[in-house]
Amino acid sequence: MIKNCKRKGSAAELKAIRILEAAGYRCTKAGGSLGLFDVIALGRTDVRCLQIKCGKHPWLSPAEREQITELEVAACVTKELWKFRDYARVPEIEYL
């Protein structure tokens, strides 16, 4: 079960990277979700830090949400939660 969940999460991260690269971003993925963000996307004028979730609720634990929202970043950086519901091709995006 856990192996399947990790595979599903990794697939969602790769889907997000494909979407962002098609929009002109250069992306890097945190291996094994060991960092605060799963994907960092660098654009010409902005940086997007993404936490990727897939499946069903809850998307973020209260502790995760607090860590992300309290992190201070430059004005050109956005902190985003990308939610891929089951079988969704595009994510729901929440700015944190």
C-alpha cells in the first residue's frame, strides 16, 4: 500500500513538472519528499515552490501548513499547494 502511494505521489510530481516546463519553467524535484517543497520551478521573473498532493483529503496537516505559511520568502517567490484529485489531468492550485 505505501509503495503504491509513493508511486502515485511521484507520478503527480512528474505531472506538475511537465506542466511547468511546458510553461517555460526549469524545475527540480526533491527526492523522497524530504524537504518542505516537492518541486521548485524557476522562471524568468519568478520562483514557484510547490507542495504536491494527490488522492483524497486531508491535503496538508496543520503542522505542514503552518511550516509553509510561516516561511518568509522574497516577493518574486510563491508558495503553492497543487492538489491532483484522482485521475485529474490538471491540479487545483492553492496559494499559501
